[in-house]
Amino acid sequence: MDFVEWCDQVLNNLSRALAEPPDRTAISEQELAALIYSEVFIARYEFWDSSYVKGLKAAIRELKRVKLIEVPPGMGDLYAVTAAGHEYLKNKEVLWQEIRRVPLDSEQEQLLYVTNSLSQHRADDHAWLEDVPHEPVLSSLNWQIEQLWEVSKKLEQHDLAHRQALMGPRVILRSKYRGLIWEKLHPASRESFAASNTGVQAAQNLPHAPHGRVDAVSAIDAAGKRYLRIFLCHSSGDKLAVRDLYGRLRSAANYISPWLDEEDLLPGQRWQEEIPKAVRESDVVIVCLSQNAVNKRGYVQKEIKYALDVADEQPEGTIFLIPVRLEDCEIPERLEHLHCVNLNQSRGFEQLIRALNVRAEKLGIVGGASSVEHDLIDEKSEQARVTQLRQELLASYPGDREKAARQLGRLGPIASSAVPTLIKKLKDPSGAVRDAAAWALREIGTTQALDAVDRYENK
């Protein structure tokens, strides 16, 4: 599902919810999430820090931007479909034709295509957008920052991409609903760019995904690049958390190629044969643990047993099998000899990336720490990140403030300098921002932070 299809699904669900009894004029983000995913699905703690929520917030933001939904006066954080939104559900052509007529020159088209390729993330049942720093864009297009600065400004003026200009100069880009529709409506232009020398080079330089399908045996793509193959062993009951981990791994470093059955099994393949084959041909097996996985009998236990057998064949000291706790649970006796990563702790993902980087170095895939690990580990970078997130807590859009609070929480005690600002956000007009700030303060864990949360929760 691409982001345009996802936005249309969110709009349809919002319209349907408001049309059903009891008559409502607007509903909250949480009610909309329950309608799309189900009450049981959103009740899990990790849901609210997953790509599902990121996708829902992005869809709401973009649908508001094109005036298909709105916050009615005096309704706070409730959303309603506008008159234009109802018309759009009946006939998309009016908006789409207006977007189709936006004139772009070749440079603007190139930048739009690369931005959309980097910013848009897809899954089977949702999609979301990520901010794109200027470095991968410059690398993909072989541009200088001055050229990107000017072309991105024009693209923003056409309302086809979000642009944040920073000192340096630096530019952060993000796709827009309108820009993704423009690309959909100009497939011939898109194909022409893809076939050009610039387009071929851009495709080779895009850092997110391997070029086409990675060969299962050699983990080498069509361009000859070697990837770290990672098998995600998990229970079917943990699909939500595992899909999110799969997406985070793909985005974390350009040498990582995770393997997930629902993403990588092809129609017609015999899964009973392909899964053991994928385990044996992987460089790392991540065993995703939860109360459900530990207590459930079935194929996941066979996968763990098979992975242990393959681990026994590895040289002494090899990082091959990594137990990862998705939630608080016991470690199976067979895995107790291995150090476990706790993803529900603020620095859990950092520890996982460290381990993967060590394995990749041993295999000669990378020569040093990944960019993500540098961002997480380097103290100066961390403090710079905290300073940036403190500024983002003051953003005008509630979703951006909530995102900044949650990212500060993931940094843990390192973000202690942001505690005063987070305490102020406990009085934010948005309930989602207040909850995110309280969660972040608990994760940071200083006495000042915990006292503030206690006062907030007991008032």
C-alpha cells in the first residue's frame, strides 16, 4: 500500500465512522485508530510507538493540509471530514486534475522522485513518511547543496514537498500527499527519469533498500553489493511489533537486509522449505521474544531449535543468534546463555545495531560504525540531537511535538537537559503530546522528571 492509498483509506474510515450511529460530528485519533486496526490491536503498548501510529499521524497531517479533514472549532483534538473531503470521496478528479496541472521542470521532477523514494515507506496495510536529510538526496542526484537549496524551494512553492531550511546550509525534505499524487499522475515522466543516466545513478545511490531482490544465498544484490542477511524468528501473534522492527532495521543502515516471511516469501513457494533455508543462509538470526512466543507451542519453537543447530556450526565467538525481548518475558532456557536485547528499554535498539555492526565488520560488509550507531553513541551528536528535539517540542503541529517528546524518551537519561521543556509540555493543549511528554519523563528518569510525572498523574 502506498501513502496515497493509505490516506484515502483513513479518509474513508473517518467518513464512515461519522456516518454511523450514534451521530458524531468529529472523532479522536484514538477512536480512528481503533476503527482502522481494532480495539485489541491498539491496546498493545508498542502500538503507540510503531509505524502504524506514525502513518496515521502523517495521513491526518496531509489530509488536513489539503483541507479534506479539519478540526472543527472548539473540538480540540477531534477530526471531521470537510465538505471538500466528502466531494473528494465521490470524485477524486477535481483535486487530482488540479495537481496534475502543476508544471515542473526536469530538476524539480528529479528531486520530487528522489524525495518520494526516500521519504515514503510502505507496508501491506499502511504507509508512512519520514524526514529526509539532504545528504542522501545529494548523493543520489550528484548535486551540490546550493542546487538542492534552490530547487527544493521551488518544489515547496508548488506545495509538492515539505522543506525545512536550516543553517549550514542544510535542508530536510519530506513527501507530501500532493507530491505523491503528482508522481502517480505522471508515470511516463517517472519512467523516463528512471531510464535516464541520472535516474539510474539515483537508483543505485538510494540508501534505503537493496537494488531489487537480494540473492538468498550470497546476500548480494544486482549491483554487486553485499548485505547483512537477518532472519526475524517470531510468533505470529507478534506481527505488529515484528513488522515495526523490520521497518526500523531497513531504515537503520544501508547494509542491513532483514528477512520476514510475509515480505520475502514469494507466492507459490513452500514455506516449510523456504523458512529453514532462510535461517541457514542468514548472517544473523534475531529471535523475537514475548510472553506469547515463549508460552506458545508451534512452529516458532521449531525455528528456534533449528536456529540453535545452525548457531552451533558457527565459529567460536560469532554473533549469530540474538534474543530480543519485545516485552517483559522470561528467556527460554535454551537461550539463557546468550545476552538478550530489551527493545522495550530506551537504548535497546542501539545495542542491537551495535551487535549487527560487529557482525557486519567480521564479514567485511562495513568497515566501521553505521551512521545510526554514530548518531546514538557519539556524545556530542546526542547532545546536538537533544537540543534539536527541544526546539521541535515548540513546533506548531501537535504531531511534531509528540514525535519530538517520544524521541527524547528513547534517548533516556542523556536527554536530561530537556526535562524542563518536557515538564512544560505536560500542560500542552494536545492530550497526545501530554501523554508523550509524561512517557518521555519516565524514560529519562531523573528525580525532577519523575516528580513532575507523579504530580501530573495524581492531579
